[in-house]
Amino acid sequence: MNRYRWLKALPLLATLPHAEAAAPTVELEIINHVFQPSSVEIPAGQKVRLLVVNRDATPEEFESYELNREKVIAGHAKAVIFVGPLAPGEYPFFGEFNPKTAQGVIRVTAP
């Protein structure tokens, strides 16, 4: 009996779709230490891919206590942050390096 026969399945596993790839993408930009748009709406019960693009030369941190997420985005860089599925409601986020200007909210709406 060949104990390595499971290796034959690797090419098939590589072609399976991933849940992250199927998640809809919402883009946020950081411009002059401000999240734009500052408010986004996503559907309840669905995983969403946030693409955060930092247009500033300095780093910023996407942070949300309610979403249990924090991610530093270097200057002139991008980051992907997955959220959800979430219940309807509002989930604030902010930039820890510029908390007075870098603020926003994700509004989750019922289907």
C-alpha cells in the first residue's frame, strides 16, 4: 500500500475556490489621514473583504474594537482585512495614529 497516494489529490485541492476569494470587496482609502468613504454599508450575514489603500506617505492603523481587528498599513501600501459575517448594526473603526481625523463606520444592514 502506497502511503503517499494522497499527494495525487494536491492538484485538485489547489483548484478549489476559497471563501475569501468569493467575498465581495469594499475599498477604503486613507487620504490626508482620513478614511474615504468614512461610512460603508455591507449586507448582514456575509463575509466581506475590505481593501484599505493608504494614499498617504505615513503609516496608519485600521482598528476596530467591535470588529476585533487591527492592521497597520504602511504609507503608499494596501492591506486586506476580512470582516463578517456580521449581525445588523454599526461597527466603528479608526486610525490609531490619527484618531481625531481617521474615523469611520461599517453599517451592516439586514437583507
